[in-house]
Amino acid sequence: QVQLVESGGGLVQPGGSLRLSCAASGSIRSIYLMGWYRQAPGKQRELVAAITSYGSRNYTDSVKGRFTISIDNTKNTVYLQMVSLKPEDTAVYYCNLQGSTRLGAALDIWGQGTLVTVSS
């Protein structure tokens, strides 16, 4: 069984910073891609940023220059450093992992979500 545990959400003022973490544990053989998605009230879930195990990154346009995704392959952990936060960044942020288990099964799993609220 593989689990994702997210942390780092909270309330922050506009212009502030937060760092989200997502740690994967369990029977993991390989991680191909880890990403952060977000879902605001009344909106669809959207990709925020993703990173491959080799370090190739992708960002949605609205966070480019403000958010940085990174991965620690030794800890199976992905981070999302968020600066210059805006009220429109308010959402539940979800971590996603794509990879394979030690038995060779495909993995495409989600974390439980962590709430980020940007408000004065």
C-alpha cells in the first residue's frame, strides 16, 4: 500500500509565502512524476505544477515565477514553494504521484489535500 501525506497549508496574507510538502511511503519501486493540483470552491481541479524524477518541471501559467516545485528522490517527497501569494491561489491543494509498485503495478494516487487560504 502506498500513501501520500501532505502538509504545509494554512492561512497567509496576500504577498506571503507557504511551502507545501508531500511525502510518499509504502511499496514504491519507481516514481515517474509527482505533481500538485488545486481545487477552488465551485471550480474544477487544475494542475498547478509537476516534476519528473529527473527534474523536468511544468507549471500552469498563473503561477509561473511565483511557485517552485522540487523533488527529493531520496525521501520520495515533493515540495511546492509558493511566494507572492494571491487571494486567487486559495484552494485545496492535492498531491499526485504516478509510478509503479515493487510488484510492478501502476500507481496513480492522490493525497488527502491541504487547504491554502490567502486572505487579509
